[in-house]
Amino acid sequence: MEKNGLHIHYMGDMEEYGSITQYEPTNVDPDECLTIIYTSGSSGFPKGAMIPHHAYQTAFLKRYLAFRHDPIYFCYEPLAWVTGRSAIFRTFFAGGRTGFSTGDVSLMMEDLALVRPTNFSGTPAIWNKIYAEYKTALLLATANLPSEAIATEEDRLLQQFSKLIPLRCKRINVGGAMISTVVLNFVKRCFSHCCIYESYGITECGPIASNNMIKNTLQFRLMSVPEMGYTADDEPFPRGELLIKSDEMFSGYINNPEETQAAFTEDEFFRTGDIVELRACPNGEVYVNLIDRKKNFFKLSQGQYISPEFLQAIYIQSPFIEQIYIHGDLLADSIAAVVVPNREYAQAFASEHDLRTFDMKNPDPLFHNAILQNLRSIAEKESLHKHEVPSLLIIDFEPFTPENGLLTSTMKPCRHKLATHYGDRLKQSNTIEERLKTIIKTTTEQILLNDDEDNVFIPTGCDSLTAIRLSHTIENDLGIAVPISILLQPNMTLQQLAIVIKDPSQISSMSHSTLQRLYHDSELHLDITVGKRTHTVAPPSMIFITGTTGFIGAFLLAELLLVYPSECKFLCLVRCKSSINPLSRIRQNMLFHKIWKENFQERIIPLQGDLEKVYFGLDHEVYESLSREIDIIFHCGAAVNFVLPYSKLYGSNVCGTQEIIRLATHTTTCIPIHYISTLSVLSSNVNKEVSIDEVSPDGLISGYAQSKWVAEKLMAKANRLGLPVIIYRLGSTCGSTETGACNQTDLHTFLFVAMMKLNSYPETIVDARLHALPVDFTAKSIVYLSGIQPAIDGKIYHVRNSNSEVLFKDIIDGIRNCGVQLKSVSLEEWRSKLKTINDGERPFSSVGEFLNENLFKENCPISTEQFCNSISALTFPFLNDVYLMKWFNFILENITCQ
């Protein structure tokens, strides 16, 4: 018909006209653009993806022809986007019908009930809304019910909410963005009359995965994003940006050549912009776990990357929350959150707390704090980091909608518009320096000023355990793990630490500089001349020994005193103040360990000196005299500290070793050295009794291991020059088989003392095992090996018991057999309990950072072949119940009671 000069055609006319008119097929270039589909614009301005003819045809053949007959589709998304348009075409070609939304988001469920589609696709925003209503209804309905009635009420509510999706609907597709596991599980429970599918697809290249399984028709790979901490080498599963190549690929973005070029790799893979984790399944399929959009990630001021969708999916569990937006920027050291509360739950809260003047534009502080506390509880339950907990909370009862621009038309949060909308309110004033000042004040009890460039917060010689606590607090609060060795660097200031936290890449460069120093120090010129060897067939008359005021050194001295004849004297180097009798220090130490005998006194010659000083700080004449009288040197002295950095241990452990070598080569007759080292010098890929020259220091983390590595290198160099050197690398040493006497500053001892004081143990190490050698047998082995003839210089022994172990459950039983009640608790609860132990000299709350499930773990089996073969004449002790009773009784009687 014609009206006002215009031709108007009714549908019937069009169908009739089409049935009698013949059309010639149009030849189309397969690469010609057939249509343009727009991206959602959730992270920026929408881009128009040009879909070529061959890609659209491929998609049609794959999906449209297999579509069920007589489908009914409910369309609520714009047809410029892929989901709605594809579904309408599929429905049309299958002879189905489409019902369109009124456009009012608040009426969507009513529209859905009228259309009653056979399948329904919804973004997480829709399911989050339904879940928010459900959890609110559940909490309010069960607030005063007994526990046994809650399950019944939950089933009733699930049945009620299930009616939101009509019974005619048999399939639900969940996609378009990440969805919380909690919400997805709710959807599956509530709408059990439907098959639930998780769909993952991208406008530019079509479907990628169904129910997290990548389609086998795709080519894909990961690209590492190391600056964000995601790499294809990650364990246990590779992570990175997903790259895709498919036969449904778009050809580019219309009028946007720059974005088009950036979207493809050189080999024409599409950069999806999604950070994912890939897991290989036994059947050959690949499971993909979407972490977040790369563009969604933001960096905090300390350099930590945050995935907002990941956090939003966690915090949506809160009954207070209907919608949430997680925000952060380079000037903030923690996240901020914008929350749209559930109105019904907010009103119930106001009624319960008698907030009669509850203002939704300016909520009561009690309501604000309740939400914040609830988010913190969820964060703790989900083991989130401190910087992933909102430090700033904005409450807005105006929901995010497409009408106000805070949601896209595809119901996704429009992040750039949300950031702009709440911009002024999201600004956080706390700087890294201010946060650090608070942390340092709490941890070290120092008050620092920002404008003081000399803010040295770790004074020289401070308790290294303070640094442990400081490092742990910084990681908890700011999300950056700062090695203790960096905290303890000389003259570390507040400003320097802030720079490190803002740019964590400096940590590796600092570690690299330490590595360079290790190599440099290991090549130090010894400036020695090695003369002929002393005659060692006859028993020695004078033995020089260091470290006798320590644990191993005390037992070594006791064993030497028992083995060598009474004519043999022992020259013991002791560092102490001039007002203190060095013999008293040796005696008190051996008395504590129950190995002192009064006749030892007449054979011990105490020598007050310092390993770190040239000639040990001794008078020249004294030094000359002792260097001529000594027959053998046992060098056991060292600063044993697994926290202090290399620079702090250099003097005792490296310079001290140089001085021992100087003493051994001072005269024309060289003195053999028996050097006590540690298995800590071995990097993770070395386990044989090989020369230190075959061991790289790259994997050595602790300053102690690094300093002993350098010291061994110097000993190896001296040995190559002709100095007789035997090296004993010690593993863990435990209590004496005779008395149970143990090292009171050992980590294992701290663990057992803490267990006894707290009457509990951490459940995470219940299956652990301890490889340790009793200290008296360790000393016996060293003395035995040192007496083997002919000379065995150059040998290296791993002094440990690799064939025997103590099970942690036996340790628990052993402590219980000593009358101590023990119960199992979680590691976190146990660490919390540690803070209640009031012991100024042994701050257990700090040491607790070491006492975890890794304490008993061994990187790789350590070879002890040379050691075991050489001491085959000796019998290894049994670490049985009797032994454990001695060990733990010693702790109870001599350490725990202190």
C-alpha cells in the first residue's frame, strides 16, 4: 500500500513477494566484510570487529544448522553485540520466535516470565543480582531458626527462586565475564531443571570454551606476562595471556588500524587480552581457567598487580552486597571498593541496630564498619593478602545500570566510567612512606619522620628476629616480599625501602650485586706460602680449636679430650670481653650441655681473641709462639644465623676463615685444618660430596649459606696450594644420645619448646620427618675421620644420617610421654598462639615465620657415600623412644623452664 507517498509493505506481502521472486546468487569474496559486531566496551570505547564472509559462514554451519526446532529466544542485549544477534539468527533459521525486552532492566525478570524462552543466556551481573536477593532472603528467614530448621528453609527458598527461570527453559548459558564459584554453584542448585553451561567466547574469534574445556578446533598458546607475575613456566599450571587462531577470526577493527595491528602476533594469533591458567586433562582436553582481562588489572603503588574481577567474585558472597566495584591506582597501596548494598538487608540491619535515621545517601558509620568488617572476614577466609582487602569503602545505594552508564548494554561493569564517576571519592591519601612509618613504628618501636633523609630504621647489630617480623608485616600489609637481607643492609632508610617497594625489580638487582660480591670474595688473594707438613704419625701435643662456646664446638672439644692422651693440650680461641674469663665461658657452655668434667680444665688453654681481627687480635709474640706449637687445627667457629645478610656474617665467617688459613701457613711448617662447614652451601641441584668449586652460589638465599660457601672456596684454594684441608659438611644435629642435650637456639628446639608451652602443634607438619644426627655421634665421627691414616686431606664428608629419620608423629608421642598434653591445631591458629608466649629473649611470634611445614622438608636426597663408607667401623645410633625421651626431658628441664 502507499501512504503519504511512501510504500508500506506488510509481512505477508513480503513473504508472498519473496516466494515468487527468483534471485541470482551473489558471488562474495570469502575475505569480504559481511558484518560488523561491536565489543562490549567494558574496559574502554567499543570497537567494531569486521567479520569476513568465510568466518560468518563457518559459524553458521557449526551452530545454526544444529539448533533445535521451534526455539524461543529472549533478547535483551543490543543487536550490535554478538550474543543477541547470533541467537536471533539461530532462532530465525530454526523457525523459532524471539521476544524482546522492554529495555527496563528492573523489569527483566518480568519480561523473562512473559516470554518463557527455551534457553536463556545471562552475564554474571544477572546471576549476581539473583544470588544477592537469595542470600538476603535466606539470612533474614533463618536469623532466629534453630540449626536443624535452616536446611528446610533453604530448600524452600531455592524452590521459590527456581521459578524465576520458566520451566520451559531447558538450558542456561553463563558467560560474558568471570563468575564467582559461589554464584555458579547457586545457579546449578537453584535451576536444576536446566542444563547449565559456562560459555567462554570472544567477539573477535568466536567460541573458545564450553564448561571450561577449550574447543579442539582451535589453535592456541600462552604468552607470558612476567611483569604481572604470570608465565608459561608457572607451577603447577602455566599461566599467561591466551592467544587464539580460529576459522571464525575477524579481519580487523573498522577505522582503527592501530588497534588491529596491536591485536595480532607476527604469526597471526589473536591476543585475547585474557589472563588464563591452562590445565591438561587425562583425556587430552585442556581446561581453561579465566583469571581476568589483562586491561582490568591495575597496579598498586608498591608494584603489586590486582585482578578486580577475581576479588569482586569473592566479595559478592557478602550478604550486604548487591553490586561491587574494586578500584586501585598507582598512588594507592591497597584496593578501594564501591558497594551497592542490598536494600532489604540494609533495612533489616538498620532495624536490628535501631538506626532510626538511616540515611541511604550518608549511611551510618555503624553500617559502614559492618560492611568493612564483613569484607575483612571474607578476605581472611579466602586467604587474601592485606592489600587485597579494601582500605577505603564507598557506599552508594544507586545501582549500576546501563541507563546511568555504569553498566554496558551487555550488563558488564563499565570500569572506566565507574572510575570516573567515583573518581574524587576514590582518592586515597596514604603514601607508601606513611604506611611504612606505621609498620616500622609498630615492629621496631621507632618513630620516623618523612623529611629526615637519615631515617635508618635497622640499627647495626639489631636483633635479626625483628627483621623477620618487619619483613612479614610488610608483605602482609603492602603485598611485597622484601628479603630480610635487604632490610638488614647497612644504612637502609625509610626512603630507600619505599623505593624498593614501589619498584620490586630492584630486589633482584640487589640480590645480583650480592652474587657478584660472593664471586669476588671467593677469589680473594690468600698471600700464603705453604711449607712442609707437620709430622702427624705421633699423637699431637697441641690442638687449636675454635667455636667451643657453641653447640657443635663444645661436643667436638669433649670428644677430642676423651680420645687424645692427657699430654695433649687444647688451645681454645674465645671471643669475650677482657673482664670475662674465657675458660668460664667454655666451662658454663659444657656444663649446660652436661659434658663438662673437672679434669678438662688442666688441659684447656683458653685464648681470648677474635676471628674477625688480623692475627685474631693477639699480641705478635703470642701469635708467633702458638703458630709454632700447634699440630692440628679444628675450625668450628662461625656466626650461625639464618636471617642476617652476607654482609653481616662476612667478618666472622669469611675473614675468620682467612685468618685460620693464615695461621696454618704462618711458619715454614703448615698445619692441617679440619674445617666444619654446612650442607647449606649446596645449591638445590647438588647433592654429592664434591668440591665447592663445582657448586654455584646462585641458589643460595641465606647470608649464612653464602658466607660459608665463600669460606669453603677459600679453603679449597688453600688446599690446591698444598695446605692439608678436610671439610665436614654438617646437616641437622639433634640432642645427645647420652643426655638429650641439644642446641637451645636451634629452630627445631624452638618448635618443640613452643609446642610444650602451647600444648599444641601445627597440623600441617604431622606427616613430616626429621633427618638429624645426634650431636655426640657427629663429634665422634669428625674426630674418628680426623685420625684416619694416611693423610686424607682434600676429602669432603657429608656428616648426616640419611638412612634414619624421626617421624613427626613419633615426636608428638615422645613429648606426650614426657607428660605434656598436645592437641592438633591449624598452622594459622598455632602461629596466632605463638604471639601469646611472653619471652623477651626468644620472641616466638617472629620465629614462628620459620616454624612451618617446610621446616622438615628436604629439597633433594643428600649423598653421604664417602662419609658412611669411611665410618663403617662406627655404629649409627638408634633414634628410638628412649632417645626421644632423653631429648625432650632435657628441653623440659633446661630450656622450657627458663
